Amino acid sequence: MSECCSKKDVTIKAGDPCSPPEGPCQSAAAPTEKAGECPLTWFKNMIPNCLEYARAAKADGKRIVGILCEYTPRELIMAADGVPVCLCGGSAKTIPVAEEHLPANLCPLIKSTYGYHAQRSNPFLEMADLVVAETTCDGKKKMYELMAESRPMYVLELPQRENDRDALDHWTSELHRFRAELEGRFGLQVTNDKIREAIHVMNRERALRRALAELMKANSPPLTGRQLLGLKSSISGIPADFKQYENALKIFGNGVRTADLSSRVRVLMTGVPVVHGAERVVDIIEDHGGVIVCMENCTGLKPILDDVDAEANDPIRALAEKYYRLHCSVMTRNDRRMECLRRLAAEYRAQCVIELVWQACLTYDVESYRVKKLAEKELGIPYLRIETDYSPSDSARIAVRVEALFETVRGGGRGGSGCGRV
């Protein structure tokens, strides 16, 4: 949840989704299309759109199911006639109340999410019939325990050995149990046919978002990284969103550009998710000479790189195989992430790597050593690690570090740009 789109008298920037440039969309649109149908304008109103969709679905008898991690298969929720809604908090304003129960030196995403819970200020959470948690990082696990004192919650146990066959079998069993939980709680049958229908919907969504991301491979990308980040919703499977994804591909895939970005430094961004409302570092990067051509994290390419085999005999096993491949830093040993970064750096011709680490996110913090080594020693490109929280107090220092990184790139430097804390 974010209040950014309620700002008044803002200066329009190419990287500001609250005031997207509508000219290119309007000029590319057919005369019968309304200006409001520009994809950038549509997704600017993502939260109101999702809220309207959720309320209508709830009134129609569907169940609202909150999720907080990409490991939770949305397909199972959709097959249970549910609406999967991402509840991750991106506001600094809800953190103080969360710190009444949670440690101050905890991940801001966890605190912000819990703050919405404590204030009862997230309408999606308030209408949720169920919250699905998962055993990823320790901070989330313990936060879920507190939230579960007053919310209906189901916990998925995620094993964390990346290439262990027994671990995948266990994850498959967990998804079978989740299916049974949805059936028992909501009083319906989650058939294989319903799961396959949901898989087709999610595969289509992933394919559309992948195609949009691939437009950033161009010498002059048609969008900023911030604009691309904004082209998604907190709720998956909304038909109106699919229309706008297709509209965006038609517009920006046919030569329309929101700005000339050919002289910008091409950035591969990795690390923690950049949830709605917490895009400050993205803005800093693109306000100081960069363009994020590839965002590898959970709010970028990571969850949409692979599809699910909709024709598999056991669709639950197919879901388990897709979702267990997600290369989160909670996995050990997380070699899959390094393989992905190698490939994406080549495909998107990244000139540097910027890793974002939320304060107290220990798994990504420790793993940053391997990413730095990969970037500088193997790929031969500069690397910058940014550790921060949701407060803007360190924005000036981050900007200085980003500008120094870009100077290194333009000067032909091959690494050594720094792994210090900012």
C-alpha cells in the first residue's frame, strides 16, 4: 500500500509512475481508445483497481486469500475460487506501531506488513478469509506467529536445500496438504481440472510480463525500470490487467519510447523485493543516470522466468517443481541464483550490478559476498551493495554512491566499485 499516487503538484519525471508520461500512449492508441486506457495510467491506479476487484469478488462469494511470498502457489488459491492478494507492506508510516511488538532492527518489509496488521489499515488484509504464510526467513516466521493470534492463517513449511530430492518431495506433500486445507476451510473441491485452468491463467500472466521485461534488452529501452516495475498488480489473474499488458506490448513493442534512455548506464538490480511504496532506491538509481534494464528480484523477473506444466499428470507436483526452483536467498546452497544472474547479465547487457539489501535481511546480506564476487571477478563489471530501510534519511548518501558507480562504468572500470554499507 502506498500514498504516492495521492501527491499533488508533483514534477513529472520519466521514472515516476505516479505521473506517467501519457503522450506516447495517446499517440499510439486508436482514436476510439480513451486516454485513461494507457497502460501506464491504468497501473498507476493499481491499488484502487485491485480494491474494486477484490470487493466485487468478495460480494460474489469468492474468498480473499492474503499471501506474503512468491513460494505460495497462486494457482491453488485460484482453483479454490479464491483471490490471491499480496500483502507485503511498503510504507514507512506503519513501522513505528509494529516496533511496539517487533524488534527495531528487523527487516522493514516485515515491520511495515505487521504495522498494517496492527493498525488494521490494509483493506485487503481486513477482508482476507485466510493468510498464507511460509517458513522462509526467521523474521517472517516469528512475525506470523504474532499475526496468527487474531488472523486465520495457514503456514506452508518450505524446505531449504536447493537440489535435494527429498526436499522437493516434502514440498509436494506440503502443497497437497494446502489443497486439502483450502477444500476443508472453504467447503469445496479443488479438482485437478480447476488447478490446470488456474495454471493456464498464471502461465499467460507470466508470459505477458516476461515479454514486457524483454523489451528492456533494446539499446534504448522503451520504459524506465520504475515504469516496468509498476506494470503489475497486487492481485494476479485480473482480466483487465491482461488487456493492459497486451496494450503495453503493442505500444512499447512498436518503437514508442517514454524517453531516450540510450545514454543511461544499464543496471542489473538484484537482492530483496521492491514492493509497492518502497521504490525509493529505484528512483535514486534512475534519477542519477541509470536505467534498470533487468530487475532479478521477487518483484521482477525471478517469479516469472518459469511456467508450470499445465498438462502434467499431477498438477500439484508440477506446481511444486516450478515454485521450488525460485532462487531465494533462504535456499542453501543457492547456486541457482548465481546461474540466473550470469544469464541475465549477458541477455540484458548489464554494465553494472546493484544489490539492494533491506536492513536485517541476513540471508541476502550474507549472500551479497557471492554476488559481488560473481560481478567483479567473473563478469568483470562494477558492483554496488546498498543496505537501507524505508527511511529516506540516507538518500543523499546512496545517490553519491550510485553516481560514483556510474562514473566507474563510464570510465571503463571493471569492478571494485564498493560493497560498503550506506
